Amino acid sequence: MLIKPVRPVMASLGVAAALFLSATAADAHANLVSSDPAKNGTIASPSKITLHFSEALEMKVSGLKLSDIDGKPVPVKLVDAPDAKSLAAAPAKPLTPGLYTVTWTSMGDDAHKMTGTLSFTVK
């Protein structure tokens, strides 16, 4: 006789789980998937920095900045990216050896702004 009251509870939990999972899929954001140079990589001075995201970007809001080990801005110019899911920038001049940090902002179709950083070293 205790089984009958459990069925409505189990059904309610199933519905709640389905709603949670569908909401999670709908809340996807433009997350960083990979970069060139790679995060924490050591490379020669790159001619271009490219960030690849999980979905197409709103370019009016998305962007990247580069700074040196002291936090000083390093001039870069946005250049054509390989696709709508990517950002690309070229340093104004060759980078000298040292640690650099890329700070990025992305926004996809969901209008949720994401930010993050990654570092790489120029040898």
C-alpha cells in the first residue's frame, strides 16, 4: 500500500529533471573552446592570436585585449577570424620574449556576456 503514494512523487521528480535538463541546454553560452597560441603554451612571437568559441559570436560585443607580464596593454588589431565562432587579432609589432595574457569577452545568441583570460609565453 505504500507504493501508490510514491508514484506521484516519482512522476514529479521525472518532470522536474526533464525541465532542469532542457533549461541547462537552452542556457548555453559562447565558451572558449581552444586558442592559438594554446593556453599556457610557449611559442615564438605569434603573427596572430585566435580564440575559438562554442557558438557564433555577437562581434559588436565580443573582443580580446593583450597585456604583458606587467599588465601593460599591448596594441593589437582585430583581423578576420576563420569563422563566426572565432575572434582573431594581430599584434601591432612582434612580441618580445615574456609572458602575455589575453583577456577576452564573448557573447552568443543568448545575450549572456562571458569573460576569461589565458596566458602564453613568447620565447
